[in-house]
Amino acid sequence: METLIIKKYGNRRLYDTERSVYVTLDDIAQAVRQGREIQVLDATSKEDVTAYILTQVLLEASRRKNV
């Protein structure tokens, strides 16, 4: 299975290049749970921001458990 490439735009939108749709942090979390490898790239600078986005995914999950 190929790595899923997500583009992160300046307006905080995340774009799934495989399905050509905008996605949420929940969508990314679901893909990770399904065993997909994820790479998130800043759309402008092409910088790898995967760790930053996955940290956001974890924080969101943690918040939900504490609500």
C-alpha cells in the first residue's frame, strides 16, 4: 500500500491527494488506524509537517476522552 500524501494549506485545510478531497483530522486518524502510512506536506514550502499533524490528531483524541 502506498503512502497517503496529504497537503496542508495555509488556511489549515488538509487535502487528500489520493481521493482529491479535503479531509479532517478524524479522517487522518481513521487512515492511520487502518494501517495507512501518512505523509503531510505543506502545500507551499513542501516541508514535511507529518509529526505536527499527527500530534494534533493525538491531542484531539485525548480531548474527546476527557470530555
